[in-house]
Amino acid sequence: MKREIDLKLLKIIHTVVTTGSVTEAARKLKQSAGNISYQLGKARELTGVYLFIRTRNGMKPDSTALELSQRYQQFIDSNIAVQDLSSYPQQKSLSINTFSLLEMMLANNVCNSKNSDTLFRYIFNSYVSNPEERLLRLRKKDVHIDIGNKLPADEAITTVKLFTSNVHVLVGSQNLPVDGSLSMQELRSSRYVIWSAIPDYYSDSMEGAVRTSQFIQSQDVAVVSGSMINMVSLCANSRYIMLIPNIFAPMLERNFQVKCMPLPPELDIRYDCYLHYSAQLDREPWLLKSIHGAIASMNFDNPQLLDSSILG
């Protein structure tokens, strides 16, 4: 495959496989049939194969589509109903290591979900960004799931890509440019708030990667913070700006006096976010079901995601 297939696109492929119909898949996923077809086109670009053949009896999956459908099914299918979780009273908490923006999104959606699992206490640990320490905490089961930058490959750890997002600029609402856009000159003359745990921002092209590296290294940094929420609050109350994955824009714009603005066309910066958990949890499908339920409650349906996103 040319690039990794992420969880949301796997879900679309799985739904088309199980329903045999783009229209029915769209109905189940509460999306338009046009969007499902568009995402399948993206999947074909990523895999290099057709995935489905349209027949009189519906959409017939090829071997790659079946494999991807099985991959999604293995992740979510525990064959244990939520009510059966009471059979496991020894597990009362779900421990999570992630950065504050994802903590905010996840906690908000879990707490407000009508299907929230009341058997569990969701514990958000103080965020650890060091890859080796993150792996160690997963191996020792100090945390059940870890969400953030991709960790090095480890036989004991299962990795799933959650989303890919364009990176935008976060600006306080009182400091919005008159013409509604930011130029390279304005970016170069601005002062920045940056995260002490450096995110894995990247570009898909060699030229873009060079421009991205040069831009990030040339930032006039005013504040370095360990909390992204504190950074957002500072931007809302000052002239400082910051780079941020645009997937968080709706949540932040609802709760802070800020606006996420696209980067100038000279810059094409993206961010991938991954979920990790101990492979030993495969033997505890009831816990995996709870993890999936928590992640599924998060809203990644941001219409401003990058056009070629594997999110769908």
C-alpha cells in the first residue's frame, strides 16, 4: 500500500463490504452516497487496487477490501455486549496518556454521550511525550491506551492511525487580519507559542518538507509550554499565535476567543495522530470494546480536513 489506511476509512470499507451497497453504507454511516464514493476513490489511490467491483448484485469486494474489512473487524469486534462488562468487576478504570487537546475532546464526548460506559472511570495521566517512556508504560499496563505521535514499532504494542489533519494557525479573535488570510510575511513577523513536546508535523513533498523545516526553525518563539490548552488560552488573550491541527478548530472556537486560519499556499503542513495499546489486551476483548467505544465517541468529522486525508 502506498500509505497507511486509517481507522475511519477502514470503517467505510468495512461497511461497504458488509452491506454490499454504497447507498446502504451511506445510510448506516449517516453520510451521503457521494461522499462514500469519494472516500472509496481515495482508498483506491492509497492501496493501488480497485477494492470493489460493481455488479448486478451490489459491490463485490476484492481480496484487499476483505483484508481491510477484517482488520477493522478485529479491532472492534469483541463479541461481548456492553452489559456483559459487569462480569469483570476487577476493571474499574481506563487509563489514558494523551495531550490536553485530545483529553479535552475525549472527556467532553465521553461525558456527554448517552451511551457512556458508567462502569469505567476514565483516568487521564499527566502527559508523557518521551517515546521510550510511553512504550514502557504501555508494556507495564500503567496506561491502557496512548494517543499522540507514532511510537517506534514494538511487537508488544498495537498501533492504529486515528486521523490525519492539515495544520493551521491559531489566532486570537481580536487579532484577525482584515483580509481574512495570513501571508508568509505576516507569519514571519509574528511571535509564537510552541509546545514543549514537539508534534510530528510533516509535508508530503521534498520541497514542502524543506519549507516546513525552515519555517518551523525560524519561528520567533515567545513562550514554550507543556500544555496545549494553556497555549490556546494565551493566544486568545494576546497577539501570540501557534500552529495546531485543524481537526481541533471547532472545539476550540466554541470554547475560546480564537480562530483557526489556513497557512499560506507556500506551506503544506500535516499531522498524523495514532492510538497505541498493549497487544496483551487482545486477550481482554471486553476492555478493547470499551476502548473502541470511547474513541468512537470522538468527533473526527471535520469538513476542513486535508483533501487527500485517509480519514475520509
